[in-house]
Amino acid sequence: MRTELIDIKESTEDAGLQHAAEILKRGGLVVFPTETVYGLGAVATNLTAVTGIFQAKGRPADNPLIVHVADYEMIKELVADPQVLENENLRRIMEQFWPGPLTIIFEKSSSVGNAVSAGLSTVGIRMPANETALKLIRLTGAGIAAPSANTSGKPSPTAPQHVIQDMIGKVDAIICGGTCKVGLESTVLDMTCDPPVILRPGAVTKEQLQAVLGREVWMANSLAENEYSIPKAPGMKYRHYAPKGAVTVFMGNEALVAKEINRRVKEAEQKGLVPRIIATQQTVCYYEDAYVVMMGDRNNPETIASMLFSALRTCDEQGADLIFAEAVSREGIGEAIMNRLVKAAGYALVNLEAFSEAEQNSSQ
Ligand code: TXA
Ligand code: MG
């Protein structure tokens, strides 16, 4: 398949988007920018096109897609009971956080096919806060089903070159629209249950949702492998965001983490392996420059969110066999950053504070 690159800065923006909308209306696949990550889109009600998304990504069919909308009218066709949009709590959440990095789970209508919902009775809907995405949806005149535009299991794409790496030859067009502002996928919130549950943490935090609702919101166990074993967001059960190198995340005070990472780097070199360190502005001073891939500023965790996936991809490009990443505080957006980091590491999280406490206790 030939993939067209549509540079919205070069072509007069509307002509490029009009063309992309025509491709979608004909049943094609178009990658487009959003404020979170790039999405791999098809018209949500076109079954053949939606099936193409799963093929292009190599995505398991039991993982449902989010439908992107540009206005409230579009939602009415997607949900089982449009009256639900009058619900006070739901209205408050939509008004506060849309357009924005929040996906809300609704009971679905019959116009949402099983390919989109992966056999669930629900559908995830999001109104993205990106002008290009909103224009594209409006020009298409329909909800656009779109997962992140990465090959399944790889870090999500936050810049055009990431999409080009993964999707060239697999989609009809890629809209190149610069770097994604947020850099992590949307918060997924299930409001079909009581209390509401965050199925995937993102830039819209639990504290923000609780403040707007004036009540408690739960966080789903991100491991999602409890005795009931069917995770509510099916995507949570897959290994995710993983570069080729093996990632380990280290938690503890800065000096302790740096000491352990430097020890492991030396060990890796002795074995002839290529190590990389994912560090922050505050901690690069502890390491040799050649090993470091920067992921932002601890005092401004939004920078870490926006750079994390790109840092993981850089490690791949540099041929890293082993990737040692520093943990960050779980406060605010930190919860989402740690969720992605720990998944990229396949849950290889080393708590050095716990080790040093145990050592101290045993030597007493
Ligand atoms: O920011 C985002 O959400 C990006 C951009 C493109 O909008 N999209 C994205 O889609 O991250 P995807 O497919 O990579 O992740 C969607 C997540 C998956 O974990 C999926 O299991 C969950 O949302 N999900 C989708 N529909 C659901 C539903 N009906 N019930 C529960 N979880 C759902
Ligand atoms: Mg994804």
C-alpha cells in the first residue's frame, strides 16, 4: 500500500485535511495527530475499515477502540440511551474536560459494531483537544475509531517520525502535525459503574475528577490480573509501550538509584551489552553523558509525560539491550507516567529503599 504523507504545515491546511477526510469516507485508514498521541483512524461505522486498523497495528481483536467525536450530536448515535447525556455528573465531567485527554465509557448503541467494541456492550468516546483532529472529524462527518498509531506493543507515537517508522505502507495517509502536547494516552474513565473507575490513568488525574464530581473515584488495579482475570479495559492485559531493550525501573532516593544504575551499566558493558539510562534534568549529573537519554524535568512532570515514549524509542534507535529508567513521583500526572514506565518494563520495578532498609535491619 502506498502511504501518502500530508504535511499540514506545507499544504494549505484545509485542502490537506479535506483530502484526508475523503480517504476516510471511502473506507481508508488515516493517521492523525491528537493532543495525547497520534491515532490510527477509520470511520467507526465502517466494519471493513475498522478491521483494517487491527491488521495495520497487529492488534488483538479483543481490545476495543476509542471513538473520537467533534461534538455532542455525534455521541447520541453511539450511545445506547442519549438521555444519559443529561446526567448531571456526566455533564459536569464532559464540560470540564472535553475537548481533552479523557475517554469516557458509555453503554453502546447498535451502530457501534463488535469490531470497535471487541464484543463488549460498551464504547469508549473521546473529544480530542487538537484542532487538526477536530477539523478532520468534522470534515468526515462521522465518529472516527482510532487506537494509538503504533505497532501493537510498541511505545505510542508522539511525533510524525514515530508514525512513519511503524505505519508506512500499512495505511493510506499520515497527517504530519507536529509533536503531541501531552505525550501519554488519555485517561479512560468508566462511568457506567458506581463509583466511577479510572481504567487507565492519564493527564486528567483522579484528584481532578474527584474535585469535579465531589465524590470518590476508584483506580483500577493496573495489573488487572486478579482472580476474576478479565480486565475491564482489555488493553491493560497486554505488554505495552515496550522498546526492544529490556527496561528496569528503579525507585528510591536519587543517589541510591544513581549508584545502582551506574553499577548495572558497568556490568552490562563488561558483558558486551549496550546500556542506556533514562534520567531527568535533576539527575543527569550522576551519569556519563554517552549513556543518558533525557526524559524531562522532575519539577515539571508534564515535560516527562511528553518525552517518555520518545525516550523509549531513542533507546531502540541507539541499539540499547538494557534500559535503566528512574522512577518519578506518582503525584498528579506522575501516576500515568509510572503506569506506562512500569508496563514498558514488564513490571520490572526495583525498590531500592526497601532493599537498603532490609540491609540495615539485617546488619543491626
Ligand atoms: O489518547 C488516547 O486515548 C489515544 C488517542 C489516539 O486518542 N488512543 C488510544 O487508544 O490510546 P488505544 O486503543 O491505544 O487504547 C485504548 C484503551 C485500551 O486500553 C482499551 O482496552 C480501552 O482503552 N478501551 C477502549 N474501549 C473500551 C471499553 N469499551 N471498555 C473498556 N476499555 C476500553
Ligand atoms: Mg495503544
